[in-house]
Amino acid sequence: MRTVKIIEPQAIDMELQSGGGPLLVAFLKRNEKYSGQVAVLEAACRTHGGAVRCFLYNTDYLDTATDRFAVKGTPTFLLFHGGREVNRLIGESDGPTLDEFIDASVEGLSGAVRS
């Protein structure tokens, strides 16, 4: 079962402003590593689904991500909260690395809320 939804540029603003908690967006190019990175993303989002909403940016619009989100290469994983980017992971990722990125990002958010 797929836990990650594909998001298009026009829908991302609604998600960013929805106030539904942290949002993880993966920017992946369709190449030989695509399916492996999608599997890593899916697994991480099953693990952290209660803490973050997960999306895969539509590959047909990656050129718009370059300008809008300063995505210089793929894979890039961005974590948003409150409508703004709060953390970024650049490069191919394995499960433990992506899990650690999500954990550290979400933990940092809860620390900021308490301050």
C-alpha cells in the first residue's frame, strides 16, 4: 500500500498552509535509483506517518522546484513546518539516514514549540 502521495506544484501551497503539521517532500528524478529511493521514502513514511505528512514531488515539474525550492539536484528531501522549510537532506538516502533526518527535524520542531 502506498503511503506517499504525489504532489504537483499547484497543490503544494495548500499543503504548506494547511497547518497539518510537518510535511516531508521528496524531489526525485526518474532514473535507475528512483524506485529504490521511493521504497526508502515509503518505509520512512510508514514509520513516521503519525508525525509527518509525506509527498513525492511530481517528476514532470522538477524544473519548477529548482527555482522555487532551490533544489539543485536529486534526490533532495525537504521538511516543512508552518509553511516554511525547516530542514533539508541532499543526496541518495538509506532508511536509517532518512529516519534520523525525520527524527531530528521533528524533535527540533517540538523543542522550538516549548521555547
